[in-house]
Amino acid sequence: MSHAENRGEARVDALVSDLLDGKHRALARAITKIENRSPGYRELVSRLHAHTGGADVVGITGSPGAGKSTLVDKLAKAYRDAGFTVGVIGVDPSSPYTGGAVLGDRIRMASNVGDMDVFFRSMSARGQLGGLSTATSDAVKALDAFGKDKILVETVGAGQSEVDVVRTADTVTVLVQPGSGDDVQMLKAGILEIGDVFVVNKADMDGVNRTVAELEEMIHLRDNPGATLDSGHHGVDAGLPKGVSEHDGTHGDTHGGGARDEGADGSEDADDGWEPAVVETVATTGDGVEELVETLAAHADYLAESGMRERKARSRYAEEIRQLLRNDANALLKEELDRRGGAEALAEAVADRETDPYAVADEVFEPLRECVEARRGEE
């Protein structure tokens, strides 16, 4: 090992030690290293992995303007008031030019300013196609290893990039606004399938009952594709998550949710899955935040009791392995492509009918295939 490599390993050792000792500066440096994919970041994440698994990770997504930042701020405060430590990652997958401003500009995230037990950090795509969800997952591991009890991952939108990011969470929370019929319909295209809790924020606006009813109908049809459903408001009788009590009032109502204990015929079913809850909040005033906290806790309990937490973790790790292999293979193939003159030069040869795309792909991939086959022969 070279002197430079020894120095690099010593720096990683010191960083890991300081992070595990609870030093926030080390946590910030570790996440910067992870986000920038700086030399030694893989060793850093590998070393931290053994210390993870203790945090509840909540992904929060939804269309811009739904009030995610305000709600995240109130959630963080509620968790702190309950004695939990909190980590917040704000993710901006939209542009490589926005840098770290996603949380830096959120002055309204002011409830927890000065509280060292609430750690806010922004992350951006920085032009890394497909790498943001991996970097976010690694940053979550750093917060988890540090000892944060609750980790909130907020995205700026609800597109495919955001869906990939929130898949790193144990519980996925989707925000919509009242009267946003187009937004509710958009959920059918993707994020509806992964939402565990749906929050109708700004519930003091007109249209809240209709939005809640539409969400509940879509959730019911998702879980029962052959069912027909009255489009009216189903109310709290649809079933509450464990630990969530019925209450009066127009805001903060919880609809649906909880592990479904009965089958369609009324027979008991120990675990028929989690039926997503619909919660109403007014984040600016804090209305409904307590009920949302209880619903998130109910989902965490369901994950633990049903064994889904472990199954979801294994599924995430499997996808992470596949993503890392794709990234590494792509990097190797890009180097080989560049060595052969680049894609543009090879495309010119294809256009001139001197070769074809399949032949080019085979030629570029051949060295990697030969290496893999040679290693297999040695086993």
C-alpha cells in the first residue's frame, strides 16, 4: 500500500471514529464526501454499514407547492419534543446547477434552528444519472450510524427520480393539496403504488373532502383492482392504524390505514398488508401533525410486527447491489468506449455502414466479458 493510500485510510478511520462518537462536524464531512463521491467514500460507507439499522426512515414526496418543507419542519419539531434526535435530507434531483441550495434557501424551516439534535442537509443530482438515489441511501446510512432516531428524506417533486429516492425509506409519505385533481390523478402513474401514508396538506382550503375521497377511492382500487367503490367520503370508519384514535375536528383527521386484520369475507387474516392512511394537516399551524406522527408510528409498528421491515431492507439491499454493479460496469464500459474513440466516432462508422450497433457493443463489452469468464475459470 502506498503512502498516499495509508494517509487516505487513516483519514477514513478518523472520520468514522469521530462520526460514531457523535461529532456533528464529522457527520457533515462524511455526507459531503458521500455526495461528491470523493476518494475513500466507499470505504467510509462500508465501515458505517455495521452500525446502521436503528433509525426510522421516512420519505416525503409530492408535487411542488404541497407544503413539504413546512410539514418536514413541523415533523422534526414534533419528534424533538418527543425526545427523538432527527436527521433531515432535502433532495433536489431536478438540476445539476442548483447545488446545495435546496435547504439553504428554506428560511421557513425555522422551528429547529440552533438545535444540534436536528441535522439538516441538502443533496443535489450534480448531473449524476441514476446516482442520486444511491448517494441519498449512503447519506441515510451516515445519519443512521451517527445515531439519529428519525430520518426524514424530502424530495422536491414526484417524478421518477423522486420515486427512486423515496424507495430508500421505510415509510413513504405523499403530500397532495386540496382541489388538486390533476395531482391526484397523476399519482396513478407511479407513486401511488409505493405510498404508505397520504397527507392532504393545507386542509383549511376548499376541496379537502373531495381530495380525501378521491385518494381513498384510488387506494381502495389499488388494493382491490376488481372492486367498485362509491366515490363519497368514507370517513374514519374505514379503519384506523393501530395507535391512532378517532377524534373530532375538521383538520388532522385520519382515514383508512393500519394492517388489515380481516379478509374480504370477514375472516381473520393475521397480515393482509398495510392499507395506506389518508391524513389531513395544516402544516403552517401544526394542525394534524400529531395525528401524522401517530400514523407514521403505527406504520413502523406494522413493519416490525409483520416482518416487513426486514423484507423491505433485504429488497433495498438487493436493488442497491444491482445499482452499484450497473454504475461500476457503466464506468468501465465508458472508459473502454473512450479508448476506442468515443461513441460519436463509432456512431459515424455505423452510419457509414462499416459496422452496426450490435457489433460495436460486442467489441466494447468483450474485454469485460473475458475478464469475468477468466475469473470464473479460476474458481
